Amino acid sequence: MKKQSIYGLAFFAITSSLVTSCDLLKDLDYKVTPNPLEMHGDSVRVKIDVTFPEKGIKKKASAEITPMFGSTALKTVTVQGEKAIGNGSVIQYKPGGKMVYTDVVAYKPEFENAVLTATGKVFKGGKEKVGKFTDMKIADGTIITPYAVNKDFKVILDKDEFKRVTEETFVAQVNFDKGKSTVKPAELKDKDILDFSSWLLAAQGNSRIAIKAINITGYASPEGEEDKNNTLSTSRAEAGKKVIMDLGKKVKNEKSQTEIYALSGSGEDYEGFKKELKKSTMNADEANLVIRVLEMHQDPATRETEMRNMGKTFIELDKSIFPMLRRSEITAIYDLTGYTDEELKSISKTTPDSLNLEELLFTATLVSDLNDKLQIYKVAMKNYPADHRTHNNAGAILYMQNKMMEAKSHFEKANSLKDNAISKNNLAAIAGVSGDRSKSKQLLNQAKGAGSEVNYNMGILNIQNGKYADAVASFGADNSFNKALAQLLNGSVDAAIKTVDATSDKESAQGYYLKAVAAARQDKTDAVVSNLKNAFGKDASLKAKASNDREFLGLADNVAFTGIVN
């Protein structure tokens, strides 16, 4: 509590009749909360409870009170006695009264060690009484512990879809004459069959290829009797199997001689018929008519009769469409094992262009050097410029190298290729580092769900904006220095100490310093001194900071404290 009176009044003859020897304003009590003052969200909120004692202000007196924060004048307020003329807050003469003063001022560096004083002017009958307030210190300023926040906004690397083992297929087809399931010698010379033979040979000596199954499906064209076509399609599947087994035996592929075959006869291939019809050069009206006939009649015999009634159209079908449906489709299903990690790293240095997109993105995660990572992403950007991940990840590496303008350009490019939450988080990090908190928050709100990094970055903004409970919630269960700082600022001192001790900052300079502040808030002098000694041992520059830090104002006369900071 601070008391204020008026002193040093010099009287002019013209006013002597108006002023008595009694003080117009006296013995005011000031209570400033908090004291020392605190910076929150880059501003300092000042709250002063002013108590006027009994007969503390004359009935016709008024006063303008202007707190001074260092050299900065705060808001002026007017108080007046019960018979004074004006618009000020009225204080009764005999009982006295109270007034609550509040103001918010943008923080300035000079406020850290400035003091808050009460100043003002006194009037009677609307005329200033010659004299002045005693410039009385009523509070110290300013605790700026929120500025200890690490502005280590986190960026996110977009994920690759690399799979070491992928399921692949190799396809071939055997065609047959009408009503037949005999394989013609010419079919064995077709390119797809020769390629299948070569693949069987390569698979036999390749440990990366593991054949799991060979599925063979036989089909018949939609003319002729349905029962015969069902039997025919099954026979064609069996014929296809023999073709592959013979090829495998010839190239000595052992797997092809085992029971890995799955055969099926699908009968008349109406779905295949419609697809081929749509791809054909047949007149569109005729093709649509045929399709309507197929869809109108579910009975195969009726459908065939209706098609045969089309005359020339049926002849065209029999010539160009039906032969393509008399077939056996062969699909080998196998697992392909990709390069090992070491192989990928080696290839990325020698022939990186031979790697596909997912291999490049994955390989970048295998190397630790940032320049090597960036080089891999540059290859990916060159070869796959339309994929937003290549630009985003290159930007993330540039961000880690503190090349903010280049990083921002890549993040913007990534987001232009595909509007995505990850790039928006990364752009928010750029905005946060540059001090544009409003833009950063806007982008983070759009990036929700991209990862825990979004919440962490929002936690930093919440500390900077003075929203400490929100900051604690944003940081969640993951321990960090910033989470400990948020807990401390939110009043959870024990939790803050526990959190920082669970991080890599347990024995860092900033970690020790934070624990010293926590100890000061708990009035544990020995812990303050011990932690500060450890902090100074890690970073000697913190000694000057501690000597001015209002967190330790209560220890200004403590010998143990002054002995380590001076």
C-alpha cells in the first residue's frame, strides 16, 4: 500500500481566499495488481485500487490522476469531491471511497526496469491549485518471462508412399478359334507370350520376385449354346495353364510347376463384349442398338437370336468383335521386393534419376545431412514437378537451414499445386518466425489435422498472445521447454518444473533459468541460487539478465542472490 499527499503549495494573492491551509487531497492509498507489473501478449495491463480515506478529498476539490510508467504517461482520470463541478468519479467527503483505475499500454523495452508512479494535478472551483502530487512509486515493472518462449515453429515433411514389397502383376493372353480350346502354334509367338516367358526366366533367378499365384480365366464369345460355351471357357482356362507350365518348364522356372494356379471358366463374356463394342469402329447407332438388345434380354438364347436377326451387324460382330472374346486371360501375381536402404542411398548419389518418386521421397528420410536431403528433393522436383510433396519437403529443409525466403517460395508452390494442410502449417511457421502472428494463426486454423506440429505452433502463438491456459492445452502431452513455460505462466509451478525436467532442457541454460524463476515464485531462495549458478555456468550472459529480472525482485537484498549476479 502506498500513500499520497499534496505538498509544496505556493499561494497567489488572488487565490488565497479560495484556499485554506488544509490539504485538498491527502493520504490516498494505492494497491497495484500485480506488483511487479507483468507483460502479457506484448502489453502491460495496469490495475490500481485507489482508496480515499475519511475526509481524503475536499467537497469542492477535484484531481486529475495520471500514472507515469517510466517516461510514459498512462490514461488520465478525474476524481472529485461531492460538491465539485465536473464529470469525474465522485468521492464522498466524510466516508471517503474507492476508485479502480485500469489501463493497457503496449510494452516497451524500457518498461522492464521502469517504475510506476502516481502523478497529477489538483483543482478547486475549476481552477488549478498551485502545487503538485508527490511523485510516489507505487509499483515495479515489469516481468517479461513470456518473452522466454522459443520461437521454434515446427515444419512438417510430407510423407512418402514407399513400400518395400509391392504386389505386382504380369499379364498375357491366349486367343482361340471359334468353338475351339486348342492353342494355335502362332499364339506362342505373340509378343505377350514371349514376354511372359522372359519374365518367368528372370523371376527364376531373381530373389526379389516371389510368385504367389497365376490366375487363368477362360472366356467364350456370346454366340452359340450357353452350356457349350460354359464348358468351352473352362477348357480354354486349362489350355492357358498348360501354355504357362510348358513355358516355365522350358526356362526351368520351378515355381511355375507347382500348384499356384487358379482356373475359372466365365462362360460368355457379355461385359467384355460391351467394352470391345464401345472401342470398335462400328457405327455408333448400330453399337448402341446391340447394347440395348443385350440389356433388354437376360436369356442368353434370346439375346443371341436377336443379334443374329441384325443381319450385317451380326456379321460385323462375328468378324471383328467375337474373335477378341475367345480367349484365356493369364495373370501372374507376385511380390516384388525393392532396393534395400543402403542400395537406395547409393543409387541416390550415383544414378538418382533411376529412382521413382516414392523411392526418392523415402530415400531422403534415410540420410541425415540436410544438404544431401535437399539434393534428393531437387531431383524429385525436377523429375516429378507436379507432385506437391517434392516442393513442400524441399521447403522444409530450407527452413531448417534458416533460408526462409526460399522455403516460403517452395511452400507456396506446394500449396498452389495442391491446397493442403501441411504446406499451410509450414507457411504459418514462416509467418510466426517473421513476427506476423495474425497470419500465422489464420494459417494454423486452416492446417488443423496435419499433425502435432500444428498444435505446437499454436501453443507458441498462445504464449505470445498471453493465452497461457490455451497454450498448455495446445502443447498437449508432449513435454517441451515451451510447455513448461506455459505451465509456469499459467500458475502451475510444480508442473512446469516436472515438465522441463522431462526434456532435453533439464540441464540447459534456459532450463535452469526457468527452474530458478519457478523457485522464486515459490519463495525457495536456495533453489533460485542453485539453478542460477547452473544457468550461468552454461551461459554467462544470463547473469546480466537475472540482475534486472523482476522475477527476482524479492531477492534484491539477499546476499546469496546478489553474490552470484553481481
